[in-house]
Amino acid sequence: MTASSRTEPIAPTRDQVLRAPKVLLHDHLDGGLRPQTIVDLAAECGHALPADDAGSLGRWFTESADSGSLERYLETFDHTVAVMQTGPAITRVARECVEDLAADGVVYAEIRYAPEQHVGAGLTLDEVVAAVQQGFDEAQAAAGGRIVVRQLLTAMRHQARSMEIAQLAVAWRGRGVAGFDIAGAEAGYPPTRHLDAFEYLQRENSHFTIHAGEAFGLPSIWQAIQWCGADRLGHGVRIIDDITVADDGSVQLGGLAAYVRDKRIPLEMCPASNIQTGAAASIAEHPIGLLTRLRFRVTVNTDNRLMSGTSMTAEMWSLVEAFGYTLDDLRWFTINAMKSAFLPFDERLALIDGVVKPGYAALAAEAG
């Protein structure tokens, strides 16, 4: 039985959305810093910021990112990456990331970042990964088992270090790293530029996702799946371009869209971020509504919590307001994400049966 077919659907309150168990698959470590942390770290390393206090700086990030351009959106990372060039700084950012997610009700998260962007002050790639893991370990221990976090190592699609980062991900597999990703501006940098890295990961039985179909169209998604073998699609919002809705409301899926749905390829959708980069005009017009109705493997994510001024609670609540989603719908999104995680099957099942389902059942019981 799907969420839409259940009787007596329960409309959640904002407080219930906050307390609901959440699973996050698409979140960038360098896109989720606390503004005060940026101020502190910038003072330590001598980096000039566009604002001196945390409040003004936080507003600068969201306003600058709210441009409708992915390229302009990505420029805001110059400041966050600049203050993440030492082991202690990276560990602090990683620790606070997990603390913030746990406070937001996230029970499982995969956090991605590009190690190659954090070696400017002399760290090795392994030292960067170790610094992130130290922060994750400290925060998970302090949370007492309330949250599980894994790393996704990202290669920048406009650079030429993807094989090196893929090998790094395999070397750290089982020690906190769950998989691999490529990110950065899509136009002009197709995923097939990194085909050797993806073929290596496949030979190593390693998981990977690919940013595709965010600012570029169907060819990017097609290449990511059919040439590179992506397990998941980072964003994938442009799959909507292969779906036709007739005047009478009937829907026709093109070959690629049908394949993505039939194969249950997860879409790591990030509504607030997509509005900022121009991939959708508003939450109400975001393709997530139609894709959810058509039962694609939709997941809900934050992308960059600082730049979008968002959280998992805010993302889910915006969907409740725009589409009238119920607790059952939010549960469906969450189980979709947990099923799609780069975590061993038994661990995924344990979180679904032991955390996600009981958590939503408790919220439903509150409504009597």
C-alpha cells in the first residue's frame, strides 16, 4: 500500500517533522558550516570574509547563493573551503556537522566533500579523510548512537584527479568512507571524462553517485547511468524533461525516464538548492511533486545547508506545505533514502526496522 492510498492520512505538524527520523544522502561538508565557525576559522588563518559577524555572514551566503546560477552558487564555496585547510579546522567542521544533523532528527547521513580541495596548506589526501573521520567519530560518540554518518569522497569534474580520489575511497572503505561522487559545474564537463575512475570503482565493487541532471539535461543523466554505471543520481531533477504531461493529465514517460523508474535508481533531490540554482521556479513547481506521484525512487536532501539556509526539517516541511504530504509520505521518502544508502544491507534494514518505522509509528500514534 502506498502513502497516497492509505485511509485517514495524518497531516504532520512542524514539531513532528522536526522529531521525525530522517535520512540524508546528499549533503556537502563544505556547504554546511556554521557562520560563527567560519568567522572563527577565518580569524585563525587570516582569510578575509565578506562580513565580520556571524549573522551578516550567514545572510551573505544565502543571498549570494540565491542567484539562479549554479556557477555563481558554487563561488560561495571559496570562503568555506579556504578555512578548511588544517586538520583541526576540518575536524571541527565535521564534528559540528554531525551535531547539527543529530539535532535536526537525522539518524543516518552520507556527507560528501572533495579531499583535493583541502590540501592547500600541506595536508595529504589521507590526512584530510582522517581529520573528517575524527570529527565524525567524536560527534557520533557524543550522540550516543542516535546518528550514523559516513563519508562520500568527491572528485571535481573539471579537474583530473578522479582516479586518485576513487582509489582513496576504496582504500578507506570500511573505515568511514561509503562511496564516491563527482561534483562541480556540469556544462562542458560530462561524467564520461572520468570513465576510467568509474570503471575502476565497478571492478572494486564500490558504490558511487554522480551529480547529474542538476543544471544540465538528459544527456548528463544518460551518461551517468548508461556509460558510467551510477548507483544514484545527485539531483537528477532534469529527468522531468523526459516526461510529458498531456492536457488531460495523462503522463507519458520517455525511454530514459522509464528506465530510471523501472530500475529504481535513487534521485537525490534537493528542493531548496534547486530553486536557488534555477533548476526549478518554486517548491510548488518543483518536479519532485510529479516524480513522487509517479513513484520514482525520490529522496529528500539538503545539498548545502549554509548556502540554502536549510535543514532536513525545513526541506520536508516545505514539501508538506506545497504538496500536502502526510506522515506516511515523509516516511516513504525516508525509507527510500535508507534503502538507497551506501551501507551494508543488514545495517540498512536494522535502521529501517529499528529506528525509522518505530519513529514514524510513534508520531502517528500521537494523532490518536
